[in-house]
Amino acid sequence: MTNPVSSPNHPSMPGSLEEGERQPIEVLDSLTHWKAGIKELKTFRGHTQGIWGVDFAPDGLTLASGGSDRYVRIWDIETGRLLRSLRGHTQDIRQVVFSPDGQILATGSEDRTIRLWNPNTGETTRLLFTRYDHAVCSISFSPDGLMLARGGQNKDIKIWEVTTGTELMTLLGKDQFDHNWAVCTAFCPDGIHLVSGSDIGKLKLYEVLPSGEEKVVHNGHWRDDTDDEESEVRGFFVDDHGGFQKPMEYWVGALTFTPDGKTMISGSRDTTIKFFEMPDLRELRTLKGHTGWVRNLIVSGDGKVLISASDDGTVKMWDIQTGRPIRTIKSHTGPVRGISLSRDGRMLATASSDRTIKLWEGGEE
């Protein structure tokens, strides 16, 4: 799954500056900050089942989370107190994302819907879905917050206009025989392009505006080197009794970009992280270190640090320039699937199937 790249273009807190101005952000060298040390500040407890997603509100005052207990929970960062629990989804909540201005909280669920919430009141403002949708695995806001893309157990990608809830377009690859699921999506920082990752590990680059056309297809994590018959089964292998489903070996779990939009980064069930040069998706580098599915990736606002979360129960930090690991966090007792950086880049939230969210601060021994 995806997290938005930290951006200096988030609006300022209300009342701090004249309307239309931007709150200046103190420049943080994330590499120095996270290399210096790390301190666990607090643990948020309240979810009754595993947590899939977590996101900092742009104002840095609250966190939102969602998971298998089907509740969206909003937390006060300073006190650790649970402020409210939002009910509406009927299946696992797979992703939780604030809009860039913090006025909307979007959640995607296996119940086939996306809900848009007012995070201040807890009310559902819109319900986004289409008749033939299946489980939603990934949602991504455009950088300006005006569009929202959905990836899931469908071969297409839907994009909605956020303010009206209007379905703007459907992105489909040119290969009419490709029925693999577009399980992961992420908007490029330019707001024009979008990348999707499939259940078999392949990547596609689309021009969202104005054409909606597929521009590049890349094998990504997919490898045609197995004799396993199940590798030919699309998406999930399901037994005759509808029992547990086996995901594909190269399933793309996360996509993100460096803030300048020049590099796209993907994580997969094959346990690797790959770097690609935009806009032709030329493969640059593969990072190895995780021993489980890479579920989430985020890049620091200065583009120096990559943070990855995995089913192996760890969170790793990497020097983007060298590709070397700089830190491993092993504190959760289950897979880590949600990670988020605060707007100023000083704090990290990690969420796990162990039902907890942990808050970390860098620069501390």
C-alpha cells in the first residue's frame, strides 16, 4: 500500500498566516535526524484487531488509523488519547489517508467502498464505489487533493473528483488480455501521472491528465522463472471451499515517489524494494533486507530517507542516495503494515497487526 510523500505544500494551520500564504517549514536533514538516534514516545491502544493503515493529520495534532476491526480511530498525538471512533465500513479497512489540506480523511476497505470523512466531526461526507468494484487495497490523493485514485481487486483504476464525488475516469491498460488486478496506486508529485502495481508484480505508468492513457509497462518485480502451477492463477488462489486465498509471489505492496518526482520506489511480496527512474520506469536499484512482504513505503520530505514496513515485523530506514540501511526498528510483535511521517519529518508512526500504533521521534539517543 501507499503513503503520500511529505510535502512543503501542505496549507498552514488556521489563523497562523494570511489566507493564501504558506507556513514556512524548518528545513530538517532527515538523514542526520534519523541516524542520530530514535526514541519510542508512546503506544496507542484501542483497536481490537490488527491495524492496516495510519496517517498523520497535516497539522501534526492527530493521527488516524484503521484496520480489521472496521473502525477508523482518531488519536490525540500529544496525550495519546482516543478522540473518536468512526463506524461505517463493514469489512477490513485497508488504508487511511488525509487529504493534503487535512480537511478530508479517506478510507478504503475490503467492503468495496471508499469513505470520505470530516475528521473534525466524524461524519461521512461521501461514499465512493462503483457497481462492479471489489475489495479496495489502495487509495491515493493527487498532490492538489482534488482527485482520489483507487487500486484493488479490479483490473482497472478508478479516479474520482473529491469535491463532488464524481467518477472522472477509468484507467485501463492497452493489453485487453491482461486481467491482473491493479492492487496499488500512487500519484506522481507532478499530479499528471500515476503508477499502478499489480498482483503479479508488474508496473504501469499512466498519464492521468488529459489522456488517461497507459504510457509504460514494466515487469517490475515479476519474474518468469517458476514452475509453480499456481503462478498462473490470477491474484488469489482459492480452494474449492472458499478457504484462505494465497496471494501471488510478486504482489506489489507499496508505491511511492521522491518529492522531485524523478524516482519511483516499489515494494513487493518478494521482500525487495526497487527504484525506477521516471518517466520511463528504468530500473535503477534493488534493496534487499526485509524477510517478509514489503507493505508500505514513505520518503522523507527532503528526499534523503526511505522508510519501509514489512510483514517481517520490522521498519527499516534507508539512505536513498546510497541504498544502504541506516536503521531497523523491531518493536512490534506482528507484521507492520502502516507507517506515516509527521509533516515536519521529526516523528514516525508505525501500525501493526499486533493491534498497536507506536510513535517514534528521531534525533534521540
